[in-house]
Amino acid sequence: MAKKQFKAESKRLMDLMINSIYTNKEIFLREIISNASDALDKLRYTALTDETARSVSDDLHIKVDIDKENRTVTVTDNGIGMTAEDLESNLGTIARSGSLKFKEQIAEGDDTANIIGQFGVGFYSAFMVSDNVKVISKHYTSNTAYIWESEGIDGYSVMEFGDSAVGTKIIMHIKEDTEAENYSEFLDLYRLRYLIKRYSDYISYPIIMDMEKSRQVGEGEEKTTETYIEAETVNSMVPIWKRSKNEVTEDDLNAFYQDKFFDFKKPFATIKVSTEGIVSYDALLYLPSAAPFNYYTKDYEKGLELYSNGVLIMDKCADLLPDYLMFVKGVVDSQDLSLNISREMLQHDRQLKSIATNIEKKILAELKKKLENNREEYEGFFKEFGLQLKYGTVADYGTNKEKTQNLLLFYSSNLKKYVTLNEYVTAMPEAQKYIYYACGESAAKIDALPQAELVKEKGYDILCFTDEVDEFVVNTLLKFNEKEFRSVDADNDELLSDDEKNESKKAFEDNEELLKFAAEYLKDKVSKVVISKKLKTHPVVLSAEGQISIEMEKYFAAMPGENKPKAAKVLEINAKHQVFEVLQNAYKTDSKKAEEILEILYNSAMLIAGFSIDDPTAYSELICSLIK
């Protein structure tokens, strides 16, 4: 039969597909095996009602053979096979799919046939690595086999082949190596076995290869080693996530996780999901017990492995996880995903979004369950990934805050342990109006903060914010259970008695000129100098007014770039402290000495706040001169 030409648009599509659509040449084997699996499914489904199909539907399998000498890879299935017309229509017109047509013919709502392929271009991925492809096929109702042959875009031929077993055999002649490409790797037995395990391990039919093995023969001094060939099923067929609960133990699940995701520790939690409905899928999700070494680096990639009917589609499908749950590992397998042109290019449609939404809910429910029932384990997990949940709270303008706020833990200054926001609010005295918090490098340093004295005097608990993101979290939440968050840096007038308020007001009025003098001297460093309402025993503290707090300034200072926002700093002085009396006397008699005292007070407040000071040497000399 004379060579036939592909249609013009088919030529363009083939060229595009071979050179652009598939970014990884090794997936050709995945595509060819997936088509073979479809052929087996078609025969198995047809055999339910067709006696002829039933008679040839035993021992369904896929065979992969390598011939290094002739540079061929052959994939054979004993599935439904194709007639000459099928070869013409399915392989002669690119993007026409016999699998899709078969699905359309099945009665609506009948999911017995588990067809993978929906578009016809997967077969043509063979031309990425082959310069000649032969397809020998015999339909189960036919007495004649036919051969389809093509060397690519130039065209194809179809002719009778003679006798052959029912099914399809695809013979790919692998291209010669070039300087840029090593095509011979696809003639290596173990390389192909690896690709099958990687992409097609969960195809539901045996994939058989002739593997070279060795054994001991003979006895005594005549004992030698000989090699032999043995047919071996190289795929697992039934994935662990599709097995029933009574078939899988916890040890099985842990072993799968540790082997699959290269973690020597057992997971913190395992979530097994099997959902049927508008979107059907199976998922096996793992929450690690420890962060990988590269977790907080740009090299870390989030995402779940995505399968379609056991065929690996993507190594890391990022769209299945929100960023704040990027630590989750696992696999998702669905037969309802829309595949656009190839299995490598996933269409981001409502099915995928629906799966992602359901997975997020399952993960959050598991975290809540762990928090309530395994508190100690949860706290260990939170030390590893709590920062991620906090980032999730503030991300996307706080759209996730309702989902995450009940999962957050903060250290309690009173209880000396981690508490949830709900636990803090529940334990609040009736008179307490706000949720008080303080920021610092550690709980110990926060406990020693001068500005915390007023809150501590009332016996109220303080949440210790030691992560840079913590203050952004409360600015996103604003309140919890109708209780607003309040920093110990704030004035907190509600904690003062009427006498204390009047006393503070009088101290300001009596020292108004001194405060103006201090503000003028420190005008390049602070926005104003005030009499503190919150200090009890300490002489001085630095606070801020406006949107940018002291801790926020430090956070922005650590980030790259210029024009970083700064806090409007306020120097607060304790009017009851002996140092203030010294300052008052110096202001009246020796303005130079008053300036030196203000310099010491300001630098001391800077150090307490965790800032470096401009000139440590001058500060030290000033202290020494006053001591002398």
C-alpha cells in the first residue's frame, strides 16, 4: 500500500508535540504503556457482554522487550486490538482518540471501563526517541492483522500483516545518538525498568520484562555463577492508596512514606482519603514530623504527586496545596481530571480545584484532631511547622485566618508553656478586657521587659511573640472571640486607677518644659519624650506610635532593599525613678549634663529594645565619665 500523508494541520501538530508539548523524552514509554492499558480495559469491558471477547480476555498483560542489536523497544499488549479502519482513524489523524470514542459509546454513568487516554497525541510521543514506528495489531473479531508504519511527519502506510495474536505490538526503532542527545539510554534494560516503576508502577495490569538474573550452579570447586533470563512483573499494579484499610497496616503506610519521600523519621500524621461523587479521587497524605533541611530555602518545591488512574502525571502538583500547607507530602489519584493534549499538561479546571479544597479541609481537620488528642506530639510538630501556619494566617490579606487561628500556639508568660488563643481567652479573669502580648527574641527576655510591668502587676497573662511574623498575625486577626489584641507597648490606660492617671497627668504638667528640652535634643532619634504610664521600677523604655512598631522596624531592617520603614520612636521616662530626679536637677543647673543623661537614657532604651547603638565607644566613655 502506498504511503499516505498526514493532513496539513496534523503535520503541524505532530511537529509541535514532538518538539514542544513534551518537555521530557522519557515519558514516551509512559504514554505507550498507558495506551496499552486502555486496550486491555476495552477488551475486559467488552468481554462482559461479548462471548468472543471473553474467550481471549484471559491473562491480560503488557510486555516490554528490548533488542539492543537492532535498536528497538517493543511494547505488546493482548488487548482489544485494532482493525485497518481503526489504525487509519486513530493513528492517521493526530488528536483523534479511539479511547475517547470508546468512552462515549459506554452507557452514561457506567464507570466499569477505566480508560486513561482521552486524546490521541500520546502515541506520537514515540517519535521523540524513534525514527521509525511500527504498529502491528489484530482486532479480537478479525482474522487478519494489519501493520501501520511511519517515520514521522512524512506520512504512514497501512497494510495486511498476516497472522498475529489478538492485541497490539508497537515496535519503536530508537534514534542514533547525537552530540546533544543520548538515545541509547532507552535501550538499557534497567533504565526502562526504572521508567516503568516511576511512571507506570500502578497500571492495573502486569507489565512484564525479561530480566537478566544470576544463580549458583554446580557444587564444590566446580561451583560457578551463570546468568539466565526470567520474565518478571516489574510494576506493583495496586497502589497502597487504593487498598482497603484491612489490607494496609500503619507500618505499611509509614514504610511507604519513608521510602517514597526519603525521610528517616516516621510521619507526624497520615491521612487516607477515598472520595466518590462529582469528583472521585483517592489520596494518601503525610504530615512530616520534622522539616527537611531545605524547607525554608528557595530550592524547596511544594506539591503532591498527581496520578490519573495510577499513571503519574506530575511529580509535584503545586495547585493541590495552599502555600501555608506546603509541608504536606503525598499522592492524589483521580480518574476525573481533564487532560489537555497530553498527560504532562494538566488543565487547571474545577475538578482540580475541588480536589484541592477537599484536601485542605482534610488536613486542617487532622491537625485539629491532633491538637485536641495528642497535645505533646502536636507541640513538637508546631515547633517544626508552626511558622508556616502563621505565614498562612497573614497571607492573601488574611483570607485563611479563620482556618488557621485555632491551630496556632503561643508561649504563656504566666503558665510557662504553649497555649492556644482559645485557652488564653478561656483563662482570662473577668476584669481583663484584652489579649496582651509582647514581642522579643525569647520568652525570658520578654519576661524582663520594662513595659510589661504594668500588665504583670495586674496578674494578667502575656503571650510571648518570639517569631518575626507574630505581630503581623495579630494585626491580621485583630481580635479573637471578641477580645482585641493589645501590646504591652501600648498606653493601656484601662489598667490604671484614677489616682494613677491623675498622678501621671500632674507629672507631665510639672515637667512639660523638661520634656520639650529632651525632645528637642533627641529630635533626630525620637518623635517625642513622655512621662511613662507603664513603668514601675525601670527608669526608661522605648515605644512607638503609628502603624510601625519597634519589632516591625527590626523585621524590615533585616530584609534586603532600601527606604525601609521605621517606627516613630517614643522615649518613655519613669517619673518615679531616681534617675528622673537626677535629670530634673541637671536640667535646672547644667544643661550639658542633662544632655549626657538623656544620651545615656536613650541608648539604654535602644539596647533594651534590641537595637544596636550608633557609637558604643562614646556611650561607654559617657558612662565611665559619670561614674568618675
